[in-house]
Amino acid sequence: MVHPANFIYAGMDIHRETHSVCVLDCFGQPLWENTINNEQKDFVKLHQKVEKIAKGKNLNVVFGLEDTSGSGLLLAHYLAKQGCYIKTINPVLADRLRRKTTHPEKSDTLDAKGVAKVLIREGIDTLPDYKISQSSQLAKELRELNNDRNYLVSEQTRIKNQLHALLSLTYGKEYKVLFKNPFSQKALRYFIENPLSKQIIKNGFPYSIEVAGNRIRRKANRLFALISEIKEVEKEQADVVAKTDQQIETLPGCGLVTAAAVLAEVKDINRFDSSAALAKYAGLSPRQKSSGKSFHHQKTYSGNRRLNAAFHRIALSQIGRRGSDTAKEYYLRKVSEGKTKKQAITCLKRKLCDIVYLMLKKQEAYNYPSKKLLT
């Protein structure tokens, strides 16, 4: 148990170009406030100033940062290299504290002060540490790659829809007959060379042939480039997943993209004492809502939604046509017990969380007795 009187609390409000800092004592009295640039030289001055304040009072320092992976990554990395005690603060906690004040005003300095107060009120022991480890670094790389891929896939879908509308205009239903997949690389090369069908040109095209052809070529070329970029990102994802020494891809229904999502959001499996803790983090545990002699549980929409979505994809894949017989049997049994299909999938996701926890904890491939786990 860490005694709060042994520390001073440095709250940081993180922005892209500047960071605001507010240092408080254990009673919430301000000791120093300032704004620094998001640069190495200012990080050095910040560290020296806060350490000087702490030594003057014969106390230790704990830093609180809301953002340790985006704009605050450089600062968090520097402080961690210096051996500083760093806590990651959920923005919800600081916002909740600010809203409870009589006059809930907002500024960078007040936000930094709110982060420092969260450190005091919540207690250092209850807040997650920020540490530099191989697993956390690989998780950060995977999350960035996942974001890149998601953006590229969204753009690919948008371009496909636009190209589909153009081809319907210049080819009619013929373009679907020419190729089984009209957006394959072979098909795209063909449409780049032949943007309009000969029959359409012969019958008379109501718009400028040159303009329509150029539009199709641009869309096809962009789609061709997007497909190549997505493959390149997926190759990088595979390389980073291999570095984790995890074998999550051996789980039925869990491909490379889903495995990368799970590893990126879980980060370090040692953060979780049990599979129940991982399930709560993923939003797979029901929320208790009881009063007196009435005991109820309701579905929660909190937790890490990206991790929840990854488990959802695995569950849907396992009950699909080419899925797992054991998972299908479990799913149908839950439906026969009176649960809705959505509730049955939630139950399956919770069981899959137990399996994933064991696989990550032991760094083993999927070789567990499924029927025992899914009972």
C-alpha cells in the first residue's frame, strides 16, 4: 500500500504541440504550473524542475498522463527512460471529477490539475502503470498497423462502390459476367484498358466517352494501389505478430487481422490476474444491478470495444458453416435453454475469452480440450 503523503503529483494535459503540467501535494495544493513544448529539451527541463520540487520536500514524484500512445508517446517514453513513476489516467476519470465541481470550467491548466487530483483521489495502487516492455512496444506497433489497415479498407470500400456505379453505367450487367470478381487485379487491368464496353459505344453513350473512361481508369488505378497497400500492411502485421511469440492464429476462426487486433488491445497478458479480468476489460462480463433482495445482471457496453469486436468476429466464424463443431454445439445448447441468439453469442465470446487467456498466458497453440472448456 503506497501512502499518499509520500508523493507529489504531476498531472499532464497532453496536446499535439504543447503539454500543460500541474504539480500538487497530497492535499491538492498547487506547487507548480507550466506549459511545455512537445520537444526533448522541454522534457529535460520538466523532469529537472519536478525532481527539484520533490527533493526540496523529501518526497517522490508520480506522473499522471491521459495519453501515453498518441501525442504523449514521446513524453511518456522519455520519463520512463529516466526511471520515473508514471500512471496512465483514463480521461473519463478526469472528466467526471471536473463535472462534479461547482463551476465546471475547462482549460489546459485545469485539465492538468484534474489529472493530478485523479492520482490523489483514486489512489496510486488502483491506476495502471506505464512501462516500456517488448510486449507493449509490439502492441503499439500492431495498433498503428491495424489503424492503417482499417483506413485503407474503408477507402477501398468507398472506391469499390464508386467504381461499381460507373461500371454499371458503362457495361451494364455485362461486367459481372466477364469476371467472377470484378474487383480482382486481373479485372481491374482489363477495365483500365477497356473502360467502356464496345456494345455501349456502338449503341451510343449519353455522356462524354473520354470523361467516363478517365474516371474509371482513375478509380481502377486507385483500387489497384489500395489492394497492394493492404497486402503490404498485412505482411508487416504478420511480421510483428511473429515477434510476439504468440500463436493466437491457431485458434479456429482467428485469422491474421483478428489476431493482430487481439494482441494490440490485450498488450501484456500479465496485466490480467485471471480470464475474468480480461473478460471485464473486453466488456464481456455482465454488470451487476442489484438492490436489497433483488439481484440482477445486465449487459454492459463498456470495456474495450475493439477487443470485444475481435471476439465477436471469432465467435461468428466458429458458428459459421466452416466453423467449429464444438462451438456450434455450445451455441445451439444455449439457444435451446431459452437464450436469444445474441445472448448465446455473448456466452460463446465469454468462453472464447477463457481460451484466449490460457493461450496467451502459456504462449501455446490451440491444443486444449475444447469440450471441457465449453461446458
